Amino acid sequence: MDNINTQPANTAESHLRQTRGLFWFRYDLRLHDHAALAAMTRLVDEMTLVYILDESWFCPNAYGVQSMGEHRYQFLMESLSDLHNALTSVGHELVVITGNVAEVLVELLTENSFSHLGVSHYGGFNEVKEVDVIQQYFPAVTMVTGNTCSLYSPATLPFDVNDTPDVFSPFRRKIEKHGVNIPASDDVTHWPLSFAPRMNKSRTMTLSAPPQLDDECTETFTGGERAALAHLHRYLFDWKGASTYKETRNSLDNWRDSTKLSPWLAIGALSPKTVMRQLFAFEEKHVKNDSTYWVYFELLWREFFFWLQQKHGSKWFAYSGIHGKQPNNSHDPQAFLSWCNGTTGYPIVDACMRQLAKTGFLSNRGRQIVASCFVHELRQDWRYGAAWFEHKLIDFDVGSNWGNWLYLAGVGSDPRGHRQFNLLKQTEAYDPNGEFCNKWLS
């Protein structure tokens, strides 16, 4: 069992009455390898499972952009439908509620005598604050948490979270010196009874049927746990993609040249620990080389940002970054719009931005190119770029997205403090024949 944390209720009667759990899904939309959900099922007699569609995601934020764009919304709804379908097969349902997160949780906990609240630990500043507020208002409710979104937990990290290195290389060395120990999968083995809560039914959402999976159409992002596990198996064991990942990962547009796991990892339809276990199995069965190590290396980058954001809290979104360094940039609405629309006049940048607009995805190399242009050539406030990525990317992850933008803007974890890409050289290296630019600019 991986770092399960329960905080017991403050009433002696809690052990005498029937236990009733409310499990709140967030970035953990799956049933496999789910530490927090498995812990909850072992502790309660009956249970309700909910997902809250936060209405603030669809309103303009401080940067004039709504958080939830169309591509990410579609992927989310497919994932929720798939999860609901999986739950119905074990006698449960997923209740999807729209509204303010705090208000919805207060209503549910007040009206239904829940003794337990289950939620996976997620390190985003706002996500941590949401849980803290609920704990403050409902001290008698037992909180059940678990680390389902990360490879490690506070207990298995070789340092305190507040001592997380601010630079990736020391972080990686400490992790690898400590040993790459991934626990066994923590799966649900027993399901409590389903409980139908009293609530405002007008805010519940009816989910459509889960997406159909076509074995012949494998080069698409389809939301849900089934699609995630199928893609992981195809990438590793059918295509053997991990064996050449280091050589191909910088491709701008070829589906099989990188893992494409990030959307399912971001939404939690795929466990990062499951990826590691399957990667170890691939290395044992096929080959262990620099490329297979590099898949792990990229997962470590994700892990690095996951923990670093918790160390720095609200500084993760500050203009001056995690070290209080003031960039010499500003916000120009017209320059921002031209970058968003792919009309900057830099062909490689414009091609990438049009690909992002059309698909909701962009290669890691493409993200670095357009972010560098935004910060250095266009001299724009990096936070607007991060907010646009949050709106557009189907694999948006608060740690990785904002962490990488901090890095490129020179106010994050980059020890050099200035990471500018030569756009001409990037074009010559990654689109030498102009095929990518011709495809997306035509």
C-alpha cells in the first residue's frame, strides 16, 4: 500500500455507526493502481463517487483565457464516460456535478452524513487549498488520501518536500541514488455498497456512452482508462517504441516517435507507476538501453515539477517566478494574439501554433520552440503563454506546464537562467525539408 493517509474522525461514535464514504475524483480518472480509492473501499460500508466540473474553468481568467478549451474538454468527457462505464460494471456510478467545488462538497457532506472523504493527493497550489478548506470545515470527517498521481510519495522521496532541489539534475541524482523503487499495484479488491446522495439534481450531468475503441485506428487521443492501457501496450510491446525513443523523441509530428502518454497521465487515466512497471517488463523482455532509460528520464521531469510546485506554492504562478527574478517583458495584446493564431511571421513557430490549435497537442520540441519565441523574440509576459497552453493542451498538467514555462522564461529551475532557441537552427534541425511547415501553413 503506497503512502495511504487517513485522518480519523474526532468522535468516538464514528466506530459504532455505519461508515459512508464520498470519493472525489480529480486527476485520477481510473480504477487500476489507485491507492486512494483502494484505501477508501477498505474503510467504508457504502460509498458515493463524484467528479465536480468546476464552472470557473469555463470563465475567462486573469489572462483573458478560459482554462478549459474544447480539445481538453472533449478528452475529459470521454475519460469520465469511460470511468462511469467501468464503475457500472462493479455496481457503482460516477456522479458528475457542475458548480463551485467548495459549494458542491459542502452540500454533499452536510446533507448525507458522510463519515469519510477520499481524494488523491495532487500538488497544485489551488488543489491543495481546496482540500485544506474542506478539512477545516469538516474536522469530524475522516480524510482518506493516497499518492495516485506521482511515482513517489512524501514517504518514499529521499528528501522532505520542502527540501526538493530547485534544479532537475540534483533532484534526479538524489532519486537515482536512493533507488528507483516502484511499489506493487494498489487495486480495489472489494467494493462497498453504492449510496445515492441527496443533492441538487439540476447540477448533475448525464454522460454519453464511452468512446468506442478501434484497434485499427490507433493514432488518436481517445480519453479513458481503456484507451490509455491499450496505447501503453501498443507503444511498448507492439511498436517497441521505447527502444528508439531517445533518437526519435524530437520529431515534430510523427505519432510513434514519442510515447504520447502525457494526456492520459495528466488526467489520471493512466498511473505513472504502471508505466514504470511496464517499462521494466519491456526492458526485461526486449532491450534495456539509453532510449528506455530516457522514457524514465522524462517521467522524472514530470515528477520533479510535481513536487517542486508544492515547495513553492503560489510562486508557481508569479511573474517573477520561484526566485523573485523580474523578467524584462510585458504584455502586448496584439503580439499575444498573433502568437496564438500562428501569424508571427516565424514559419516554424506559426506551424506549431496552428498544429496546437487544430489538435490540442504539440511535441515537446515544438513547445520549447514556441515558448522561446514568445519570451525572447516577442518579449511577452510568459504567464499569458502558460495560460494559452493551459487552455489548448489536452495534456495540461499544472506542474509540468507552468514549470516548463517558468524554466523557459528564466524565472524557474533552469540554472542557466536564459534559454533562447535559435529559430533558424531549430528549423534546419527538425524540419530540414520543410514538410512540417508546409503541412500546417498551407
